Amino acid sequence: MAEAEGGGLVFKPMEQFEIKSLFGGEVMWYTPTNTAFWMGLSIVAIIVLLVLGSRHRAIVPSRSQSVAELAYGFIYKMVEDICGKEGLRYFPYIMTLFMFIVCANFLGLIPTSFTPTSHFAVTVVLALAVFITVTILGFVKNGAAFLSLFWVSSAPLALRPVLAIIELISYFVRPVSHSIRLAGNVMAGHAVIKVFAGFAAIAAVSPVAVLGITAMYGLEVLVSFIQAYVFTILTCVYLKDALHPHH
């Protein structure tokens, strides 16, 4: 937020999403940036929580051990319920996805921090990794039978070619919707908080703006977890299609 020349207020809620060099200067492909820093910090947070926090396993768990066990059991149950026992061999990959996204989301709620998952460059890579992995796995596990995913055998014969085209299009749209859903929700919430923060500088509406910031921040805490959950559960659904493609 900045004051315009005419005395009005100019809101720039999107400035918080700018990628900047950690040491100043032009951003190149090899430049250490705020995005890389906060993604690295997310990885450190995962290691601290899951490795260091649970290395002294006890019958009466510590707080960090309790959180680690809760996260482990939550994702394990999700993979088992959706993909079956066969899907559990891919549990480490899905667990890693969930923990990275949820840690990046929560760290992004720290004032003056940066949220990597608000950038499509990050979420598209995550979504494409899931899409490519699941597609390759589908053909490796099922061969040409994987194509039965697009052939709705329960539908009337005349409709099957049309449904096959629709299924094929929806399949290739998966990484787009998978990535936009996560980045869009995270970006929108942070932008709204920034707008409320701008209004907080105006004395007349400051109390209302502060209440708005508090409410939006609480909502963003919930959204940070929900979006990680949604991304993970969709990954499990796509994995199930690869393991069991028959309609």
C-alpha cells in the first residue's frame, strides 16, 4: 500500500508474490531467490518434524512426535482407503507431497514471509510430477489395458466414443486444475489479507480492517491445510486410476 500523488491510497496486494534475489540484482535461473529460500526452509521444517522430532520415540510421545505420528497415520489411512493395499508402496511419495505443501503453506502465513505454493511455477511442477508419474505407472502396471480408463464400457455403445474423447480431455486437464486450484486459493487469500492491511492504515475503518485481517488469517490457516489435503487426495485418486483403470 502506498499513497498516490493525489492523496489517495494505492493498494498493491500482488507485490508480496514477486520473486526477488536474496542478495539483490537481476534474477537469473541460477540466482538464489526468496522462492528457493522458503522452499528450502519447508524441507528443513519437514526434517525437523518427522526426523528429529520423532527420533526419540517414546510410549508417551512428545508434542513433535505426536504431530509426526498424526500426519503419518492420516496420510497412510488416506492412501490405504483410496488406493488399497497395493497403493501403500507409493505412500512415501504421497507423504512427501503432503508435508511439503502443508509446510510451505503454513510458513507462508508468517508475516513478511514468502509462499512458494502461491506461484504456478511451483504448483505446476508438483502437478506435472504427479501426472507423469501416474501415467507412466499406469502403462507399466497395465500395459495397453490402461487405455480402458478412457473407455466407459458401462455406457451405451453409441455414446462410448464421445465419452472416450471427454475422458481423454479431462485426463490431460488434470495437471492444470491440480496446480491452479492450489496456487489460486493460496494467492487469493494472501492478497485479501494484504488489502485489509492497507485499509488498517485508515483510522476510520481501522477496527473493521483489523477484524477482517484476523478473520481472513484464521481462514487462511484452514485453507493452508485443506489445499494440501485436496492436492494429496486427488493424487491418491489419480494413483488409483493408474492401478485399477477399468471402469
